[in-house]
Amino acid sequence: MSKSISPQKLSEQEVIRRQSKDALEAAGVDPYPYSWEVSDYIETILGEFDDSVPQKTVSIAGRVMSRRIMGKASFFDLQDATGRMQVYVRRDDLPEEFYNKIFKPLIDIGDIVGIEGSVFRTKMGEITVHASKLQLLVKALRPLPIVKEQEGHLYNEVTEKEFRYRQRYVDLTVNPHVRETFVQRAKMVTSIRGFLDEKGFIEVETPILQPIYGGATARPFMTHHNALDMPLYMRIADELYLKRCIVGGFDGVYEISKDFRNEGLSRFHNPEFTMLELYVAFKDYHWMMDLVEELIESTAISLHGENSVIWGDETISFERPWPRIAFFDAIFNHTGHDLYQKDLTTIQEASRSLNVEIDSSMGVGKLLDEVFSCCVEPQLIQPTFITDYPIELSPLAKRHRNKEGLVERFEMFAGGRELCNAFSELNDPDDQRQRFEEQLRLRKDGDQEAMEMDHDYLRALEYGMPPTAGLGVGIDRLAMLMTNQSSIRDVILFPLMRSDEDQSEAGEPPI
């Protein structure tokens, strides 16, 4: 037993594992060698096997996932990054005493091994590697979760989401379909990036640490730069820096990046999340709606080979065109209340009648947003554009060219959730200054998510920003839809969680 580890902190299985490690070392077997030459992968072996051709010799590596130990021969299942297959081990094919003294007693489920051998099909019809060489590559000191039976159902710890999110490395090992979700997410991002690059847009990088946060209404995370002795904020959006690029002469820029908002957790919210933001000069929100339809449809096709996805019990089709419904029309259609250009008191009364929770700090914009979120958004299952938002909700969007009190903005919804947000961008510096000042008034009245004044951004606008269309796409939410996952934590590899100590006292929110 390693002297640095207290036996009192280990389970019985962990004690046995460490004893096995000590026994391996005593027998001259390195439990953590440096490398293994992998020339083949399980998915390819299984896909290319042909009974009519001579047996192929392969070199693979992976994790032992099950063992069926017999007398002079044994079988075990090996899992690599591409799949799982059976391995046949016979005593007489391995170095003297290796089978009896090393393999049988000291190699466990969860250990990582390298195998050389020939591929054949067993009498039971299973494609198998007959091992001529077996080397331990990693001795696992913790056992993988064991499948148990409770009330007639098989389960293990990794069916429990609390365990899965905290120990994602175990989740990925035991549940290969989880790995596939993240493979699909990676392919989705690659598809989006390829689509935008093909259109000629330039991918750029903007600051994560910002002296003034902006581009959205949200509470930031705050830190401090010691050398400069100044506060900094982790960005809540990329918008204002990307629009500075448009001022500087780029015709189209985008960024796929991490943003951070100091907000609560839910099935659709994680404080650290991934966004695509795109800004294109000389375009407006009508043009951007067409682009979004094309982008999302092409993404679905690249992942699934068709322009539809399964979402729970629904089939969501991205076939173009999608419905385009004005914000106040959508509220009226779902609630019977016409709230366009109504005063604060009228909207408060309507909110109460709809059982929408409100408080005294909410202005017109916040109230309308709550009514929409509660009464309309969950009903938008098929892809839908909601357009022409009240100006109070959109301090960075251009005023509507025809409708008083509105801005040229749309949000795209599918699966009952917002996926995209886009504007005809506000490029009048004086109008923008007035909007910032209104945000400061809301902040003074208690709205902690209202924006700050950004004088440098106003200065950039004063140099002149061309007419511009801007877009934000929630990559995590889009991944949820594309992979049929009901929680954002199922598409984020390592979601934010309470510490283990806090969790034991408070529990996690139900998401």
C-alpha cells in the first residue's frame, strides 16, 4: 500500500486495487508504461472484417469493460474511443506464468491494456481478437460503477445525473452514447464554422476580460487586475467589440466564444456558455433571417442527413421558410391581450391576470419580456421568428423604420426556447447614448442587469459604422436541439456544480 494514502479514506475495492498495483510492481510489471503503438481501431476492425480473407493482425488499446475468466483461456471486452469488441486470451500464447500470475489475479475491469493479435470469428459468431501479446498500460485504482438490480431494473451510479455531471470522465467511459453527443456537438460547430467561412466572413477573437461589460443585459462576473489595479469583468457578450471591427472596415466578422453571466442555473442556463456572434456590414435583420434559415437547415443536414431533428416526442423541421410573427401579435395570439403601446399600469394588470410573477422594479420592457417568456415562448416548438420588439427590450437595436416604439430585432425559437437573437444594429451614436442613459436610469431604479455606459463604443460609432446586421446564436442550446438533449448540462462536458461539500447540505437545483 502506498504510504501516502490513508487506508481509512479508501473503499475495500480501492484497497484491493492498490494491493494489485503493489503486486504488479513487485513482479516487475510497470503499471504506467510510457506508450503503446496503436495501429487499428475497433470500429474499423468490426466494419472491415471479412470471413473469406486471412486473419488480420492488429494492434489496439483500450479499457477492460468486462471479464469472463476461465481455466486456461478467458474472454474480456475491450473499449476504445470508437467502440467495443471481444478479446480472447489463452495461457499458452502469453509469456510463461503471465496468464496465471498477472492477467487473472491483477488485471481488473477499468484497467487500460494494449493488445496485439489476429482477428477471427468465434463459433458464437462474434468478431474477436485472439491476443498474442497483452500489456498493461494503466492500472485503474478506482473501480468503475457496478451494474446493480433494484426492483427488477438494472442500474448503476452513472445513470444518476448528479454523478454523471460531477464525474463526467466516468460517464463518458460507461455511457458511450454520451461521448457521441459531444462528437455531434463538435461536428455541429465545425459545420457552422465551415458555413460562415464559405460565405467569406472572418473569424476574429475579442477580449474576455473587459473594463466595461456590455452587449447584453446580464450580471457579470468581476475580477481584479493587480498590476493595473483596476476592476475587470468577464464578458457577457462579444457584441460591442465585434461591431468595433465593422467600424474598422471588416465587412463580416464572427466569433465562437465563451461568455459568462452571473445568473441562476436551469435546464437552459449555465453561467459559462458558448455563443456564436456574427456581424455583417450593409445588411439588415430581414437579410439575417434568411441567413439563419440557411445556416440552421444546413447544420441539421450535416449532422443528420436531413433537415429535421427529433426533439422529445416532436419532429422539428427546418425546411424553409419559417413563420415570422411580430412580438405583440404573438402575445395577442396566445393571451388575448393587446399590449402594444400600452402604459405600465395596463401591462401590470395584464401580467397579474396571466399569473405572471412581477415586482416593483420591473419597467415596461421587463414586464413584456416576462409575459412573452411565460405565455408564448414554450408554445414555439417549430422554428419561428419573433420580430419587431419593444424598444425598451433592445438598447442596441435600430429603431423600426415603420412602427413607433419598436426596433428591428428578431429572435428565433424552436423546441420552446430561444436559440438566436438578431438586430438591424443601432449605428446612430446620439440615439445609442440616449439608450445607454436610459439603461443607467433602470440600473439606478434597481435593475442589476441593465447596461453600463460605454464611452469608447460611442466614440467608435461617432467615426461611423455602416448599416449592419448582427446575430447571436446559443451554441449550447442549438446542440441540445440537434442531439435531442433536455438539459444544457448534457451538452456541456463539465457544467458548473456546487462543491461536493455544499451539495451534501443543500442539494442541486432540479435541472
